[in-house]
Amino acid sequence: MLTTQILSVDELAIGMYVAQLDRPWLETPFMFQGFYIRDADEIDELRSHCKHVYVSTETLPAGRPKPGAAAPRHLPESDEEEPAKKRFSFRSLFNFRRKKAVEERPAQTNQLYETTTSLKDETSVASEVQKEAIISVKGVMEDLGKTGVLDVGSLKAAVTPMVDSVLRNPAALSCLMRMQRMDNYLYHHSIASSVWATVLGRQIGLRRDDLDVIALGAMLLDIGKTQVPIEILTKPGELNDEELTIVRQHVQLGLDILNKTGDIDARVLEMVTYHHERYNGTGYPSGLSGNKIPVFGRIAGIVDTYDAMITTRPYAEVMSSFDALRILRALADVEFQAEIIEQFIRAIGVFPTGTLVELNTGEVAIVTKQHEIRRLRPEVMLIMDSNKQLLDDFRAVDLNDEKVAIDSNEFLWISTGLPPGSYGIDPTDFYLD
């Protein structure tokens, strides 16, 4: 059991684990309940919202002053101690030169996008875009299996309207990808990863031509798996060492396909090459770490992992988006770069539109609309009562101001996200009709 000690916010130091606040989490901008303090900015953010917090005693530094005295701000002892981080700039992240035979323009991150269509209107358009993308991806991969030739032109043609839709309203295509699943995991994963990468690229302000690149690269991440025996890809349970070695060859197999195709943007090749590398050096095929992994490769690893976790696979249970994001947040600056993870969570939303959630009353609902400021209190549609029985009449509720009962001071709030299919509920039956 976690043991905590109450501290004034003025006593906080980098490296401490904040387990509880002096107010409800929903009244603060902190997306998850419990986090490690990574820099002085997070301490300042806590100071602006709280007077005291509860910190895990295991993360208190040795010789910490008694409550009431200012605690020194330092990192836990390590062989390579780094100075406190400054506010991160995504422009600096992409401001680099590639050592290629042909130098390409570095990606720019100074573009701001506004939502220009309603979710309802864009969902109608995005539905057709998704259908065309499915047809294109299915046809291209089937032809690749037969002829060994990759029709990149058809995939680029499918990517363009997907990017257009995400730029108009990122929630629409994201919602459809969560709700509508394809029987073939590889097809779905290719399209969904492309959507998540585009949503993230939009969030960090990539220019339009860079969004096209990142969307295509994400769509091609697992193209090498078309050359892996289907019985291995669909095997239930854990792979043995020999099978794992074969699966990991999909990275090189994918590069072989792309190099044979020719005229592929270098950043697409980076995404395919490095999407299984990890920030702490534990990935494959090269075991690269930190900034040695190109930034498009770091982004690819995040979107690939997220979609895998929220999608049913033969060897793993599907997770809710909420649980998947919690895991990614825990892996920040471990397997993935923290700044990109934070932006990804902001882009996706803690409780995204179209996901199933359970409220503090035990009722089950579908998220129907996000609030830009209070993202933990979206608008939902109640579909089940606390006994998990379908309601005769579904009710729209804005969690931003809805109370448990008229005479109650307790507000409704989301206690947890639910994976697709929970309690036999398919959100598509309720949301898209």
C-alpha cells in the first residue's frame, strides 16, 4: 500500500511522486491521478492550484527537512544528473539537419489550426473518407502480397482526404476509428496509426505537407508484416523466441519493400526504421536511445503503441483509451519522450469522443463532446443505469455542471474509461445511428 506524507507545495522537489491533492483532481489541469514531478514548471503549476499535496514517502529525499522548512529542489542521485528542464519548444525539436545525400527541409511547427466544422457535419464526411481509405489499404496490401509491388500512389491519394478531415475537426475521424473495427488487424492498424499521427501532428503545429508525410509514414509502419507468415501474426498467446525473431524482421522487410518502390520521403523511411526503438534504448532493431532516434521515429513509436493497446489482438486484451494513455504517461521519459507524450495526450483527450465511460454513480455513458478547458468533464450520453441495465430513454448530460441529484452537492464525474464491448455495448449502435 502506498504510504504518503502531506507537504506544503513550497516543500516539493523534482522526483517526488504526488499521490493526492488538497482538492479534487478534476478541478486542476493535471490529467491523471498521481504523477512524478519532472521539472520546476510542474511545481509552479501545483503551487497555482494547491496549498498542500500528499507525496509518496518512498520518493522523499534522505535528510528532507521537517514540514515547514523549504525542501531543496534536486533530482534523485544518479550517475548522469541533468539540470532542470526549461519550457520545451517543439520548434527546436524539429529544427535539425539530416545527414542525407539530399537534404530536406526540416519540419516546421509554427502552424496553428482551428476546428472549422461541427463534429456532426464532419463525421458524415469522415465516414466516406474512412471507407475509401479501407478500400485503398486493403487493395494495396492484397496486390503487394500477390505481385510484391507497393502502390504508394494509391496510399497517398487515401491519405490526403484523411489529413483534410483531421484538420477540419480531429474528433470525427478519431471517433470513427475507435468505433468501427475491421476484421483484419493490419488494415485497421495502418489506417488508425495514420489518423493518430495526423492528430498529433496537428496538435504540435506541423505544416500541411509535413502532415501528409507523417500520415503516410504511419500508414506504412507495419507494411513488412505482409511478408510475415499469417499463422504467426494471428497466434493466440505469447510468441516463442523463434517466432519473435521472425516478427521483428518486419522492420527490415518493410524497408526492403519501400526501397524497391523508390521515391519515398526520408522521413517515411525513418518512421518505418525506428518505430520500435525506445527512448531508453530497450527497443529494436538497433537499440538506439534518446535523440539518436529521429523525431518522426519517436512519434511513430507512440502512435503504433497506442493503437495496438486499444485494438483487439489475438494475443492481448483490448484496453480503454484511458488506460492506454495512463500507461503511455507512466512510460514518459522511459520508453517515450515525455514532451511528445504530453502533446499526444492533449491531442487524443483523456476521455475521447465516442469512448465508453463509467461514472461515479456506476452508470455507463458514451462521451459525445469534449470541453476545451475541462477535458475531464465532457458531455456524455447516459445509456445504462447503476445496475448496468439499458435505459429506456438515453439522456444527454454535461458533466461540467451536472449533479448526482437535484438536492445533492456532489457532481457527476467519470470514474474510469471502459474498453470497447464492455457490458455488451457497441458505441456504434448508439452514436452513429
